Amino acid sequence: MTKAPSTADTLADTVQVLAFDIFGTVVDWHGSIVREMQTQHPSVDGDAFARALRAGYQPAMARVMAGEQGWTLIDDLHRGILEEILPRFGLAHLSEAERHHLNRVWHRLDAWADSVEGLQRLKTRFTITTLSNGNIGLLTNMAKRAGLPWDCVLSAEVFKAYKPAPATYLGVAKVFDLAPQQVALVAAHHDDLAAARACGLRTVYIERPLEFGAQHIKDVTPQPGNDLHCANLVALAQALGC
């Protein structure tokens, strides 16, 4: 009796490109910022600072998407958020050089322990690309430092639209001249995956329970709709036969 192909088998046989969300999925933004603050500004509550930086992210993008300001790189949005919160954390005295360096902490984020191995294995069978709201310079610097072996760096900057705009997900398929179902988004965020799925992409959820730190464990319970649900990127590589 012939065994029916699994979802993973079907995905491996039909998908050509794996597009990865970055912040939280491939790199540990919270832990990296906490470590930076412990080193550079030890008097500051690193957990609170990291969460405050991230809290400004969606509202800043929403202002651009609503037309309240023109297209803006994430580096510049991050700088605006930083300027807003510095006084709250007693850092209003920082010089321009210090502010610039701190804002570029996003370029220096550490990969999760499984990310490099998982990506290297997945790269043997699939084209792997970023699909992040982060700008190209940020993503390239991050990849260089963390050893992330991308085949391609795609960003909201390329499409002049932030996720979850359909132009981002469909843009990946267009870049590689593929049908949407030949692309899979890999992410640790269900809203991102739902938006990709609505555009016809396949979807893979990656558990990152510590995305917001050990004090704020994230619910990683499987949700319906995703093609695969994996503990990490090495587990994904194994599931897809890499």
C-alpha cells in the first residue's frame, strides 16, 4: 500500500523559495538589545528598553501606511522611536554619535542558536531569502555579522510597502517568476503568516517562545492554516529533507 505524501513532502516537492521573516524568527531582537544595554548602559532596564523600542514599531509603520508621512526606511523609523524613548530611560544626554550607534543595534542582532545551521541546510534544497520590513542595509549588515547565508535579501524597501501589504508577499513570487504557492513564508508570527496565506503563499510557523524574553513567554500553540509548525529552523530543515 502506497503511503500518502505528508504535508512536509508536498511542501518540499512544490515550493522553490523559502522567504523568512527576520525579527524574532531568525534573530533574537529582545535578547540582543538587552545584552547591548547591559554592556553600554547598565543602569537601564534592558528588558523594558527593548520592549519600548519594539512597541513603537507598528505605530510608526502605520503612520507611513496611512499616508501621514512618505515612504520611510525602518532605520529612520527606529531612530524616531529611539528619540521618543531616550528621556524615559534617562538617556537624553546621549550625543549624536552615541544615538546613531545605539540605533544601529538592530544591525547587530544575534541569530537564534539554530538559525545558521538551519538556513545552511535549507539552502541546499531551496532558495532562501529574507522578507522583512527591515531595510536592505540593515539586513545585509546583520547577515554579515551573524553569518546568515542568504541567497537573496528582499525587504519592504524593494516593494515600497511594509508587511502585511500583499505587495510584499506577492513581490517575492514576482522576483523569482513563480506562482505564489511555490513560495513559503517562514515566520514566528501568526498575523504575518495569515497575510501571506491570503496571498496564496504556503506558510511555516516557527516557535520562538522567548521572543519577548524569559519574563514574557510567548504562546506558541499551533494554529490552523499553517502547512507546518516547527520548533526551530533545524527542525524545519529535517522536516523538509535537508
